Amino acid sequence: MTRWTPFLVLLALAVGCGDDDVVDPDAGMRDTGADDASEELDAGPVDPVWDCSETGVDVYTPPDRLRDFDESQRGVVVRCGAGTTLSVETVRERAEERGYDGPELTSGASVTFVSYRTERRNGEGGFSSGTLYLPDVAGAADLPLIVHVSGTTGMADACAPSRARFADLERTLYVLIGSGQQAVFVPDLLGLGTPGPYAWLEPIEAAHSVLDGARAALAIAPEGALSGQILVSGHSAGGHAAFAAQAFQRSYAPELDVMGVNAMAPVWFDTASFGLLLSQSNYRIDSEATGWNVVYGAMYFIGHSVAYEGEARGYDFIAGDRRDATRTLFETRCLENPDGVSLREGLAGIATQVAELFDAGLRGSVGNCAFLGICDEVGMTWRERFAADRPPLDPDGPPMWVHLGTDDIRVPPSSMVCPIRDERGRGVEIDVCVYDETNHNVLARAAAPFTVALADALAEGAELPSCRDETMPPNCTE
């Protein structure tokens, strides 16, 4: 019964991307003074003036009186400020904390926080923030830029990767920084940390955040620091954003020199899996084995409702008597939190199973359509949205590399066979690297050295690094 297979892939997401995601949020990655009122810029309706050398800047609150948003405002920097420099000793220590045991890392990095304008799927303007890391090795100049997107951290502003230290990002980040061979920019994605909602796994807004983030990074880098060459990378949900950036880059940001796209365990499976979840009325939230699936399902329907129908409709999928508590939870908590209480545990305190959490009418319409193929108007609307989560990749766009782990139960290699086969059939250039005995979390670290080598080789026009193993399962699971 093939309808069940995507749901089994969703079941494999049970542990979540953030098993130990958050450590001390004040561990020195930034000092932006976000709690202080920022000085209002008196620039009128023009692009703001910013100085990236200033410290204590609240980059997350945009200035007033910006120009009306149009295409010319994509990627325009609105705030910028300096963070705490990372010494090479700190980079080495943090990489080792995340399990790195490869060649010695040789570079620290300057840290710059930035917010910039970007475009929502409906064409309206929004804001994203991010962090630029420039290596501090002597003579570093004319460097390629890796735009790397973190895996899932949550939906609250506090979950923006620039606001705290998250394990998913750090497994990759310090290897990239420590090489000293590239600059690294990490976008937070639209609405995650900045005003407005965050639409998890919505491809258009993710792609815009990534591509406008590259524009912003190029704008704030010191003259001569960057070559303009870009490798887009990402892990898990960040891999989905990287795929989406490939699909839209030539139409949305054709001036960018994107050399390639590098995705680690990208969440590119059929999101109708979340519709199937709604058909499982007794599916437990108070179970470690299954509760994370409900967390992700809630994130999906909240984010996509906002993206398609507006912020006021974001929590329509939640049952009325659980709506306010659920909104408070997702707007204040990350997947994992310094106090040790996870988002799943918080949600289990609101409802114990799917039937209690989600609105019965919407659950029936979308669940029946996904599971039984019996679709009313609402079900068909969401079926179309599920399909839109994987826009066609661009055969004339940047070449792609995909990294998969044989022990990954969240994005198993078998779940990627169909998408890769279909896109190759359309002429998209995709290389696949399969890592033996590597799970979802470890893959973020295991693929980092390849990412460094790939960016360097693409920038130099040199021979590209080879994958450990290009063997894919013979059959797909969609």
C-alpha cells in the first residue's frame, strides 16, 4: 500500500533534528544588545545607513520609514553590527564538542550580524537576519562564500540560529570556519528572529531568504574579502532551503554567481506525509517515539497556513480550546531549550494525541484526502500545497550534490531515490554521496570536509572531490 510509505518516512523523524540542539544561549556567539531600544534612524523613506563595526546593535528590529518594498529592495541591508570574534582555539574546542576529529582547524573568524529585506511568497516585503563569518588567517582575501542553512531549530524568534548555539548548525559550522578557505554566511530565514511569521518548509520564502542573504553578505563584507562565488549548502530542513534556492536562483537572483548547491539529508520527501499524520487520530504526542512527528506536523500546518492565508489564520488547524496554549508554546520555545524541557514535552502538556490537538473538520478534510484520496475542496487545496513544497529543480541552474547517511532514519537514502531519479530525468545535474554507518545528525558533521573541498575546487576550477560512495538503494519509497 504505497500511500503508507511517505508516512513511514515521517515516522522516522521521531527524534527530531534537535536532540541536543541548544546549549547556553549566552555562550559568546553574539553581543547585539537585543534587549536595548535601538536608536531610530532619521533617514526618511530611503535605504538606511549602517555600520558593521558597531557593537550592541539590535539587528532583529528593522528601522522605520523604509522604502516601499519592490524588486530593488531584495537583499537590501537594514541593520548590521559586530559580534564577538571567534578565536581559532574556540573554533577547535566547539568543533570537538560536536564530535569533530579530523585535521586540525587553522582559523578563527570575525562575526557580523545583519538583517536584510526579502520577499514573501505573496510578493510582500519581509525581513531575515543572519551571520557572516570571515576567516582571520593572514592574507585571506577574494574568498568564495558558503551560504549554509541550519536544520530545524523551532519557530520562535529565540530559535534563530544567530541568537543561540544550536548543535545541528555547529556540527557543520566550525569545520567550515576552521578551514580558513571560505567565508560562511548562515541565514536565519524569513521571520525566524525578525518580524513576521516563519513558514517552515515553505520553499519560496526559504529560497528568497537564502538568495537575499547571499546578496546581503556580499554587501557587508569588506572590499576585496569575497570573490562573489557562492556555494549554497544546508542540512535537513536547511537542505530543503538549498534545493529551493537552486530551483529559483536564475529567476530570482540571476546576478549571483552560484557555483553549486550542496544538501545534507535534505527534507525533500512528499509532505503529504503530514496529511497522513492527521488521519491517525490516536497518534500519541506524549511518546518520545512518536511525539516529535506531531510537533513537525503542527509546525508545517501553522507555517503553511500563514504563508498561504495570512498570519491571522496560522493556528486554524489547532483545536479551538488548545489554540492559545499552542500559539504561546511555538512562539516561545525551541525544539530543545536550555532548561531541558523540549518542544515535544511542552506540546504533550497541551494535548496527548492528534485528535485532541488538531481541529476536527480540517483534520478530516486533509487527512481523508491524503490517506484515502477522498478530497473535498479543502483537501484538494492542501494536496496542491503539498505538491508545491517541491518545486521543479532547474536543469540550467547550478549543479547539485546530495549527502545521505545509511543509518539516517529521518531522511533515509531510499526516500531520495525517486526525487533524484525524476530530477535527473529532467536534466538536473545531481551527484550523490552516501556515507556508511552515518545517521541524520552525524551526517551534518561528516559531510562538512567535503563541503569545504567542494567550495575550494569549484572556486579554483580544480578537480572536484569524489564521494565516499555513490551507491543508492535500487528502489524508491514514494
